[in-house]
Amino acid sequence: MNLSKELSKINQNLASQGVKLRIEQRRDLLNLRGPLPCTDRKGITKIQRISLHLNADQKGLKEAQEMLQMVLFQLKHNQFSWTHWSRKIPEHLPQKRRNSTEEALESFKSAFFSDPSRHQSTSGSITTWSSAYWPYLKRLKEIKHQMDTNLSVDLLSKTLISYSENTRSRQQCATVLTAFANHINIELPENWRKKGNGYGLHKARYRELPSDNLIKETWSLIQNPKWKLVYGLMATYGLRNHEVFFCDLSMLSKGGDQVLRVLPNTKTGEHQVWPFHPSWCEYFGLGLLGEDPKALPAVNTDLKTTTLQKVGRRVSEQFRRYKLPLTPYDLRHAWAVRTIHIGLPDSVAARMMGHSVTIHNKTYHHWITRRDQQQAVDNALARHIA
């Protein structure tokens, strides 16, 4: 197939998904081009290029698409750093000591926190590092100690496959180790992206999402009225654990439109969420929160002394305490599937969930495909009857 035509098709598909980045060919090389964070102005983006150092051929194009997905993932989760996309050997890491894992990790951590393009608050950066980076790097250290080996591609690969296939942890580990490898100039194998695949629901869990009836029955198992409100918010709005405590709940008051505003200091920033089902606001008694936000449990939300991860952990602990037959993320996934069944556009649902359309479609591909096929069947039958 002609590379130029294939490249044009890929970019048109990206545009249709609302993705503003493009893959471009400059002479014999491929790059990424689009709005990216400025290195000298926090919170500002401008049209820039990422040099991928890939040949303009079929193999390079495939790798470019994989790298594009990594960039989109990092941008969405506020993890993008220009340091990760430079192939230069860091000057502050002497050549003769590059294989020292401790030295390399300290260098990577220093680059992470000093990156001028990182527009998060200090507390947000600490949360991102401690929850989204350090767990995977810590495991790398542990595996290195067990293997008694040097820092290498083999060590990175063994760290990656230590996580189960088809899990979000495995893909997040792949993203972190890719950034780390770029920082210390280690070239990863061609199948790295394929090995790291796994965001979203495991196929075996497709049929295990709780029904609306089970969600309502489970609510009654919670004895503490404050934690019942937490559960009700998550079930009705598909919130992440920590987002419950970082919301503007004023529109839940009598006469309000029941639309929540998730605050900017959360994992994926500010966004608005509508209730599905709206009747659940009354069923779970959420109107109380519009009048008295303190009706929620007393949880430390001062990000100078805690992290989003710790706030979210409090929710998980309560689910275990009450021995609930589902997890917090079961409620979130059930909310997403509910929006698919009622026909909410995927781009709108993705925005409400605080993630990209690409991630949304990939995570809920099973149900989206079923919906679209059913719609096509219904339309065909309607034409036949007519």
C-alpha cells in the first residue's frame, strides 16, 4: 500500500476521533506533530514536533502509531515529559555509570520533577510519581536484586511480564519503563508495545459487571450513612475513588440540575458529569450533599499532606470492610456501559469519565461494538419491513 495514502488515512482517522496530534513524514523520517506542552510556559501548548527517528516505511509507520498512543496516554494522565522523548544520553548521568540502577532511577526522578513542561501542582506531581511511576520502578529494583544483574533490556522485559496480561497495571508499567528507557538511552524491542497491551477490562470480566439491581441491593449492606453517600455518588456518576471528595456538589441541592463538577486538582483535571440514572440521585439520597457537603466522611483532602492515591485507598478499604460483592471500579465500569446502552455518544461519555475517546473505545470495545451492530441490524430490519 502507498505509504502516503496510508499515512493520510491514519491522520484522517485521528481527526475523526478528536485527536489533534498527527504523524508526519519529513524527508525519509517520521515525526509526531501537534499541540504539545511548552517547556517554558506552564499550562500552555503550541504546535511542536517530536522526532521519532523512525524511517518512513511500513515498519516505521507501525511504530509511530504505537508511540503516538504512548504520547496520548501520557498527555491524558499529565505524565508527558519532553525528557522522555529525547534520545540523547543525559549529560548528568556519566557514561561509565549508566548501568547503575540506583543512579539511573535517581536521575530519572530528578528529571521528572524538574521538567518545566509539567504543569501540575507540586502535590499533583508527587501523587503521579508515587502512584503511577514508583510502584513499577520499585518492582524493577526488586527483580534486579533477585536476578543480580545489570540494568538492561532483559531486566525491563522481566519487570513488564511480572504483571498479568490484559491488565491496566501491565500497560502502565510499559509506559513507565518506556519513558525510563528513553531517559537512559536503552533501545526497547520491536514487540514492546504488544507485550505491554492490556488497558481496560479483561475479557473474562465482560459478563461480570454488576446489574443495576445488584448495585442497589449492595448499597443497603453499608451501615454508615456517610459511606452510603460515597457509594451512591460513585454508582450514579461513575466517579473514581478519590473524585468523590473533590467535587462541587452544589447542583445536587433542590432545584439544581444534578450535574457534578469534578475539580481541577484530580487525576485527569476538571470535567462535568451527569447522573445515569438520574432517578438514583433521589434513591441514594444524594440531595443531602447539595445542602451539606460535610455529610460525606471526614477524609483528609489536603494535598499538601496526602495524595490522591491515599484518598482513593480509603474508599477501597471501606468496600472491603463491608465485604461488598463488587469493587469501586465495578461501579465506574457499570456506569460507562449504562451510557452505551442508552446511546450517549462515546466522545461525551469519555469526557465525563475524564479520559480520551481512544481509551474509552478500547476499554469498552465489547459493548460499543454490540451497540453499533445492533443499531445496524435494527435499521436494516426497519428498511426491510418498510
